[in-house]
Amino acid sequence: MTLIDSLTSALARREAKSSRRRLTVLPQAAVDFSSNDFLSLSTSSAYRDRFLSHLNNTPESFPFASGGSRLLDGNSAYAEELERFVATFHKAPTALLFNSGFDANVGVLSSIPQPGDLILYDELIHASIHEGMRLSRAGRRKMFAHSSSAALRDVLKAEIEADRGIQRGTRNVFIVIESIYSMDGDVAPVKDFIQVVDELLPRGNGYFIVDEAHATGVFGPRGAGVVQQLGVQDRMFIRVHTFGKALASHGGESPQIISFSWNR
């Protein structure tokens, strides 16, 4: 069987199971019940006018493309100014821009946990975080039941009892959650999780990583997210916020620009 025959056969099997997906273009009059454009800013005339005004008043010497990675020659004063604004807006010491939401979650989880560290994650966490954990150097990954502080307590307690490094505070524990879960729309019990971690990890080796992609723009002061709505930003190690959903910069599962900020 040739490659074309094989692919054609695979498509036919998907067609038979009604699992073949196709790109569609929705009519302009369609009502939106499925996209991440929560505030309808992508079709706002005021938003469009502000964007075009900003674009047209940009100096001619300002490039529209990076020309390379930021580590080489693609960095800009504009990007650094944006990062400073994001950090100030989210009341964090610093912020960092990523190319996409997927890239941010993969980058954070694959690089920050160190060998021997433990990652605890909500069972409904986003696929991009699973990919980051797959590439992570962390020693172990353990799932806990969705938005259950009791389940987090049970899993964390068992890990502490089994690992003297966690008991002594020489190994780190990363607790990974979303503040708003897109498929169900429920809000994580962030304060309950903090209480569990404070009780079981008194040496301060517990670190929260919170994906706020679906909270950005619609929850908290000026859309700053659930964490700031609760006033617990000083307890979060990393927060992931997106420009790609409510802020209408770019849609889909992987926003075009996302930032993360941390406190310790």
C-alpha cells in the first residue's frame, strides 16, 4: 500500500466513525457560543480603532518582525516595555513573553522543576501542561482529583511520608492548576489549596503554577485574573496569562502572546 493509499484509508475510517474534522468558515451573522472571544473585542470598532491608531503612529524605524530569537537579535525595547507593564499590572516582580500559550506551559514545566522535584497536578489540567511535564526533569508527577483540596492533601501527605527530601525542604513540590477550567467553567479553590500547602509544607518548598488563560480579562480587578481577585498573588510562584482569548489578540487553544509572572 502506498502512502497515499494509507492516508486515504485512514481518512475513510475516520469518516465512517464521524470523527473526521474539517475547517469551516462561519457566516458573519452567526452567533458565537464556542470561541474564546469572551468579551467580543475581536469585533469591537473601538478596539479596532485603537489598534490601528497605535499601529499607524509607530515610528517607521520600528520593525514589524523580530528578525530572530530574542536571545540573538530579535529583542526590542517594545517587548521589554510590555513585560514591565504586565508585571506591574499583575503585581509581580517580573514577566516574560512567550510565543504561544502552549509554548509557555511547556517551557515552564520542562525547565523549572529540577531533578528529584515533585509535580502535583489537577486531573483536568490542559494538554500543554501534560506536554511540559512529559519533558520535565522532575522526579515524579502525581495527579489529584479535580479541584479537591482533600485529594491534594492525601496525595501530598503520602509523598511527604515517602520522601525525606520533601520533609526537609530540600526537594521542591510544584502544584499545577488552572484558575478557570474552560471545559466546565468552574473556579479552582485556590485558597483551600494554599491552606493545604501551608500546613503540609511549612519549610516553604511548595510552589504554585496557575494557568489563568480563561480568567484573563473577565475575572479580577480590570481582568487581572482569579488570583488577584482573591488577593493571593504573593503566594503564587508563576501565573500564566494570555492575550489570546478575552483580549482578542489571537484566538484558539494556543494564544499568540502569553506572559507569565511570579512571586516568591
